[in-house]
Amino acid sequence: MSANTIDLNKSMTQFDQHDSVWMFAYGSLIFKVDFPFLARRPAFISGWERRFWQGSHDHRGTVDAPGRVATLIPKQGARCAGMAFLITPAVFAQLDYREKNGYLRLSTEMTFDNGEHATGLVYIATEENSAFLGPASEEEIARQIATARGASGRNADYLLGLAEALRGLGEEDSHVFTIERHLLTHR
């Protein structure tokens, strides 16, 4: 599958006729909120874990020197914390463009901090997209992040922004925080 997923995401019409829909954010969408939203609430999704396994050729790296950004990997029993944003379908085009480097708009069940549930959407870069880099040790990921830079800035700023946002939510993510520790040690 091509890394450019804009057209594939346009074909996902499940929520197009809704007045609003919840979108689950687990990476830069938590802390770089450059899209309009109606409400936001802490939330989590089950059966997924956050991993820096997706290559970034457009925002946090280049084709020749890709950065690494977060995606979700299925894992039984896992819980991934993040932020849910209530958006209108008019925002899909902006988000599809922002998340075009391998991310697909998928339906998900999310749980809010008060225990309520909602069906909404999430952008996930699966291993079928050509920008997917796959697993590596947290130390290797940190080394790659330390040197990568793209149109949206330094890859390190993405990692550090996500770590700070997760701490602000009171959430622990050993994968993110271990990469952060390696990055800060090797600066």
C-alpha cells in the first residue's frame, strides 16, 4: 500500500453523515491540535499499544532520512491512553491530509475517563503501508529520532511533546518514556 492514504481515507464514509464524531488521538494529535474541535476528553482504547514503528517521510523526516512517529499495534489485553476529540466530518479532509503518510482512518470503540463508551475513529498506520519501519530497540529508535528532521521540525520535538502530553494526562507509557530517556542521555 502506498504511504499516501488520502484517497483511501476518503472512501471511509461510515461517519460522513453524522453531525459529529469522536476521534481518538494517541500521538501528535494529542499535543499539536491544529484542527477545530467541539470537545475533548481523556480516553483510552483497548487491544492496542503505542509504538514508534511508523516512518515519517513528510512531517518529521524525509524519504532519505525518515523519522519515527507513533502508530498503534494490536496486542491482546493492552490499553492505550490518549485524548478523544469531538469533531465534525468537515474536519476529515484536514486530518486525512495531515495523517496521509500511511495512516488509515478506522473505526474504534473508546472509553472515556468516566467509564462511558463511544464508537469513533482513529488513524492507524498498519504494517501494509510502505512507510512502516517496524520494530527496533528503544535505543535504536532514539538514535534515529535524534537525527531526523522534516517539514514539521525535529523528530525529537515530536517525541518530547508526546511524552510531556502523556505525563499531563497522568499516563505511563514505558515505550515512549524509555525512548525519551535514551534520547536525552545521548544528546
